[in-house]
Amino acid sequence: MRIHTRLGLLLAGLALVATSHAADDPLEKAIKARQGEMQLRSFNAGPLFGMAKGQIDYDAELASKLAGNLKLLLDLDNGRAWAAGSHNEAYPGKTTALPKIWETYPEITDYGKNYAKAVNELAAVAGKGQDALKSKIGDLGKSCKACHDDFREKK
Ligand code: HEC
């Protein structure tokens, strides 16, 4: 019984060490940070797509705020979150980022520039009516998709 308890404690201790190692891995932190930024993009872009499609009512104030948030995020210098070696071959199941991002660098920055252009153009008109929003939302969606198509693992 006592031996079992000790063994149990030892195993629990080892599990803790293993978990804290994973949590301390700077590359895993980087992966989480860039996924967090992507989640923020998605959280803010979602209702904009919904309004453009008429799935939710157009709200000028909200549209302009959300597009403004996407614009604010462009100023975030999150380059550290794209640390070399943090691709899906090294971290399977934790990231969908393809090694191609680093192998073809700086190709991905062109996709980033297209995205930034789409965000800036959208933010300029998002609060000016559903038609104005619609006129720019397509380019935003295309810029997200283009980068995902070329630099993310397919599901
Ligand atoms: C320049 C390239 C690029 C652009 C532009 C881009 N993404 Fe991503 N996105 C990625 C990559 C690469 C990943 C994979 C990140 C990872 O798993 O480490 C990703 C992952 C995601 C994820 C999954 C995050 C997670 O928790 O696993 C979401 C959601 C997402 N992107 C939304 C968007 C939206 C919405 C847009 C446009 C408004 C966008 N992205 C624009 C490259 C891009």
C-alpha cells in the first residue's frame, strides 16, 4: 500500500514535470501566441462576414469597431510568435503552420501585405452602410483564405 502510494506520488510528480516542460517550451508559447492572434482576427471578422451576408443585422457602430480592431491588430508586432522550428512537423497536433512558411520566407509577408491592405480598405468603409461593407469584405476573406491555403496544413 505504502509502496503504491509512493509510486503514485512519483508518477504524479513526473507528470507534473512533463507538463511544466511543455508549458515552458518557448516554441509552444510562440505557437499559442500566434494562434491567439488568429483567434482575435476571427472573433472580430466573424460578425463582419455575418453582416455582409445578411446573417446578422448590419450595425454601423459595431462594424466600424470590429474593422477598427482588425486594423489595430496590424500594429501588433508579433514576429516572435513565428519562431523558426515551430512548424507542424516538429509540433504535430499543436500547430497547423507548415514548414514552408520558413522555407520560402519572406513569401508569406506578401500574403500579410495583402491582408493588411484588405483590412485598411475595409476599416475605411465598414461603418458606411452594408453595401460599403460588402464591397470590401470579399477581399478580406480572400486574403485570409489565400494564406491559409498556402501555409496551413489541410484538415
Ligand atoms: C499571412 C498569413 C495569414 C493570414 C493573412 C491569416 N492567417 Fe490565419 N493562420 C495562418 C497560419 C499560418 C495559421 C496556423 C497557426 C498555427 O497553428 O500555428 C493560422 C491559423 C488561423 C486560425 C486557427 C487558430 C488556432 O487557434 O489554431 C484561425 C481561426 C485563423 N487563422 C483565422 C484567420 C482569419 C479570420 C484571417 C483573416 C481575417 C486570417 N486568419 C488571416 C496564417 C494566416
